[in-house]
Amino acid sequence: MKALYKPFGLLASVLGGLLASALFGRLWKAITGDDEKPKPTDHDRSWGEVLTAAALQGAVYGGVKALLDRAGAAGFARATGAWPGEETTGTTSQETT
């Protein structure tokens, strides 16, 4: 069953990248007023601006990826009864002593 999840996961990743790109663009424009984020090689941009854009972009992409991966896995499990990722048995991290 887990092998059936791979194409679904790949499609979710592609769509997630598009969604994250659009979300980051809107967020960057709302914060700075600029339509484009600074490139590391832009001479007229400061280190702080370039690093802030990179950190924000990484956070947005990571958050969108985690959200879609988790939602996709949960939907797949509901539809098939099989969890597509690793399942832990026994205690959870909160139950360990």
C-alpha cells in the first residue's frame, strides 16, 4: 500500500512548491512592499535583507511542505487504512521516562 502513496506524495510536493512560492511572494510584498525578493547577488541589497528573505522563504517552504505531507498522509490513511510513513509502536515521546 505504501508504494501507492509515492505518486500521490510527488504530486503533493509539486503543488506544495507552487503554493509555497505564491505564499512567500505575497508575504514578502506585504512585509517590504517589493514585488521581488532580493537575490544573494543583488549589489544594492543589504546582507540583512538577503538573509531575512532566505530565512523567511525557507520557513514558508518548510511549513507548507510539512502541512501538505501530513495532510496527504492522513488522507491516504483514511482512504486505504494504511499509514504511508513510519509508524511507531509502544510509547510516545511524552510517555517515555
